[in-house]
Amino acid sequence: MDERYPCEDAGRSVKEDDVDERSRVLAATVIGAVAGGAWGWLYLTRNGRSFRSQIDPKLDDFIRELSNLRGTVEKARVAASEGWRSLNDVAAGGQGPQGRWSA
């Protein structure tokens, strides 16, 4: 234990707590101002509406690609699972349940 701070909670002074709180408030204010400004520009200006009309199809394409990626990942997961199951069957000496590839 540090001799300067006889109590564990005394390690931080009230001033440090105030600074941390002010920093959080300032950060939240700046983030809110930026988000509000971006929303205002996108929805209240001619250039913003033009920009939105340009990015809408690109966002739709992006969402479609994410959906395709999700399907591909699911297929790969199923294939890997089946591969592990087959490998375990072979490692067990073929004693496992009869699979669809058995003769």
C-alpha cells in the first residue's frame, strides 16, 4: 500500500474524478454534434439528398453481399463439420454409424 494514500479509494482525488467526468461529457457532446451535423446534412440539404440517393444502391449491394457471405460461411461450417465427423469415423476404425458414403 502506498504511504501517501492510506486508503485504496484515496488513490484518486476528487479533481481527477471531475476531469474524467468532464472528458466523458465532452466526448459525448462532440460525438453527438458530429452525428447531428451529419444527419442534418444528409436529410436537410440538396447535396445530402443527392449523396443518399447515390449510396442507397451501394448499401443494398453491400447488404446482399453480406447475406451471400453468411450463406457461404454456413455452407463451409457444415462441410467442415461433416469432414470432422468422417475423419473421426475413419480414426475410430470405421466403427461409427453408417454414413451416406458407405458402401
